[in-house]
Amino acid sequence: MSLTSLSLTELRQKLTTKEISAADLVRDVASTIEARNPVLGAYLTWDLDAALKEAETADLTQPLGGLPIAIKDNINVEGQPCTCGSKILAENYTAPYTATAIQNLRQAGAIPFGRLNMDEFAMGSSTENSALGVTRNPAALDRIPGGSSGGSASSVAGGIALAALGSDTGGSIRQPAALCGCVGMKPTYGRVSRFGLIAFASSLDQIGPITRSVADAALLTNHLCGFDPRDSTSLKESVPDFTAVLGRDIKGLRIGLPKEYFIDGLHPDVEASVRKGIAKLEALGAHIEEISLPHTEAGVATYYVLAPAEASANLARFDGVRYGHRSSSANDLMEHYLKSRSEGFGPEVKRRILLGTYVLSSGYYDAYYLQAQKARTLIRDDFTKAFEKVDVIVSPTSPTPAHKLGELIGDPLQAYLEDVFTIPANLAGLPAISVPCGTIAHEGANLPVGLQFITKALDEATLFQAAHAFEVG
Amino acid sequence: MSAHSIDIHRVAKLARLELSDDEATHYAAQLHRVLDHMDTLAKLDLSGVEPTSHALPVYDVVRPDEARPGFSQAQALSNAPKSVLDQFQIPKVIE
């Protein structure tokens, strides 16, 4: 049996008792990658020699000592590629520095191993926007793994990674975790440093874990969080031990169900699964009540103004001068910019840069960008009011199960609308987690459904407590 | 028919993207649909609402004005598609 089926805690036990070595574990993961990645397409690259070298010196006395963790390909690890799933960084970019989140993991003894596929620059919810290959859902190989952290979810659910890092701007950790049947957690905005995460929308991006259990997610989150002076949005908050709450019951916990999340577009079988999950929470002693987040419907429009606006500014750095693709056919500087960028970026990235540029352009700024920033206030206020009444908000993670590959290509608006349940937590900066909530029989496949938990800012402890009680209950 | 009309070529130029005529037509149609959806924002009563640029209140973060270690010249140039004389090279801008 492969070691990759074990939990991080079980593996740590084997490592500390010297039943296995860190190198054994890295080799075991590598052999599962070699066997299954040709089918799943979760990894873009993996450097076994580098990981084995790190395994030699990994401090096994540390909480993550000797555990290889797979990394979404938008988080810099010095000396490794970091493509963002884009042609523009695929040719000749080697990370010249290491992200703080990776430094923190290493300090806890972990070994970053393998680079995971993603929607180009994290723009998308299916990983089909990667310029570098197709990633498949382990639950049904003709279906999308979700996205943008599709490689992360596919590798973890497919048993070819022990755990992975993803990034979440509008649901990019939680939605693929839901569609593939694993756990995905987005911490409070500012908990995890964004230094070294290639920016998509800076006011929304957050790094987090994708794992096979809530306990594994809590353990990893312990070692991702922390103040970092190199990220000006980093929070100076102490980080509790999130594993300490695992196993606590949820008797009397007040759980709110936002009525705006149980809507027409919600697939009836997904709703049935979610309702069953809610009944389980009630059976565990939680107090369930309906709440209202009245501005939910404005979330998608708000997000798809703000995120592309920020992206259009962030992606201006890809100028073909300092790094990334450079056109060989330009005659002057303007042509150099136009051609380098147009040859390097794929269609969804171009679409969002155009949208972002438009909403920020003279004459439209007030109508779109400023309006969206105000709408963001209303969405945030909805949550503030809701958390006066409840401790946790529970909802479906995604309104539909995994689509077939290719099903939504060419209909960007429909794809955007499916982010409706995950976007609000990003706009409000709140922590949220998706936990497996059964499977549904759909078009001949058994497809995973995810249940989303949201708490108030910095209350990850309650989030893990509720999610863990649900998972083991 | 969309109520919006985007001058897609102007926007593309601002974004430093070059679009073929086919791409321009294609993107313009898709963006019109997306912008139609964004009209939901116009229906909200936003009078007196303050804009939010960041979800959590972290403002005016400064650090001491002191030199600190950074990239060496070689590191900074390590990913440059073209460099010359230890500098980034760009197409000629002055005749």
C-alpha cells in the first residue's frame, strides 16, 4: 500500500519512530506521481533530486518534519519553475526567491515537492484555462477538477500528493476541493503572507491548504499563518494552535443558512446532499437557523469588476523586459509590449485584462469600479450583521457538480456565475472551508459535493471545530 | 442586444494587447454580456455607502527607511529574456 493514503499525522508518527525516512516518503510520492500523473495531469513538473536533497536535512523533530507538500504553480520556490499555468512564464522563468508561506512550511520541516497545474494566473474555475495541459477530476476522468487550484485538488483527491497548497481569490481552493472530494481552506485575508504568491487580485488573494482531512488542513494552516513585514496587508495577530479544537463537539453552536444561497440555479441533487449534511450538523447538537445575506446576488458582479481591475494592474508587470516571454518580431517598444503580451497570455487572461482595463478607464471608473467597491461594503456588512446572530454560516460550496471537460468553454458569464457561493467570503476577507458532503449519481458518475463553512474574520478555530465535527460525526 | 458599446481596440491598446479583428469581435461580444450582468450594481442603493478597497482595516503600513538586503544585479537579471552590459535590454527608443 502506498504511503500516500495515510494522513499527515499518521505519516509523522512513522517518521518520528523511524519506521520510514523522509526520503522513503518522497520516493513513494514520486512513484505514485509517475504512475498516475499521466492520466490526472495534476502536476506540471516535479524535481525529485531537489526534494531528496531536502529530505536529507529536513528536521524531523518539527511538526511537519519530512512531509512533502505539493505546491500550486503560482507560489515561488527559489530555483524552481513558477509558470502560473501560462506560456508567458513557461519558457524561461526560474523563481529567484522563495515565498514566505514556503519558508514557513520549511521551517516546520516540510519539503515543497512538485508544481501543480492551475487556470492561467488563477483565472478560472476549471483548470481548463491552463496553457500547459489538461487536469482531470479523479472522481470522473472526463470531468473538470474545478479551479483555479485544480492541480492541487486533483493531486490530493487522486492520491498523488499528501497535501497541497492552493490560492483562493474567488473560491479557487474551496471549489476544486468540493468538486474533487477533498478539504480546501481559505484563511482570513491577511493571515497568510502573499509575499511570493504571484498576484492576481491583491485585495482578495489568499494562500491555503488542500488536504484529505480537516485535521491535515488545521495542521498545515498552523504553519502557513503569521505576520510578515514583506506583505503590507499581513495581520499582526497571534496564531492559535488550530489542531487544539479538533474533537470538540458543536452542541449549541449557532449555524446560519443564508436563504439567498438556496436558489434556482442550485442543482437539486447538490441541494439534497447539502440538506442531509445540515441535518447531520443538527443531529450533532448545532442550532440551525435561517439567516439573510441580502446582497449575495450582487457578489458576482462586484467580484468580476474588482478582481479583473486589480488583475489588469498586477499583470502590467509582464512586459517582456524583466522576465517572461519576449516577442522576437517587434520593431519598436510599443510593438514589443503588444506582441510579447499578446503572444504570452491566453484567452481568459486577455478577457479579464480587457474587462479590468475597461472598468478602470476614464469615464467608467465611477460607474463600475467605485460602484463595486461600495457594493463590497454592503456584502461585508451583511456578514457582520449575520455574525451577530450565528457563529458559523453553512452553504453549498458550488451550485453544480463537476462539469464535463469543455462544457463551459465559450460561455464565460455562465462560468463566472457558478462562483456565487464562494466569492462573498473573499470580498469580506473571511475564512472559509469546503468539506466533502457525500456524492451524487449524475450522468453515470458519482460526483463529490462540498459543504462550505464560513466564520467571522480570524475565527479559524471555530471553522475547524465545526468542519471537523461534521467530518467525523 | 447589449446596452453597452466598448471601443475594444482602444481598451486593448490601453492594456497593451494586440487583437486580431476576429478576436476583437469575439471579446467585445463576451464583454458586453458580462457588462450587462454588471448592471445589477446600478440597481443597488449605494447612496452614503463608503467604498471598501480592503476587507480588513490595515492602513498606512510603513517600515523604517533603512537599507535592507535585496536582489543582486545577477539575480535581478537572471530571468531577463535579453540583457546587455548587466542591464535589461529593450528595443531602441531614441533614434
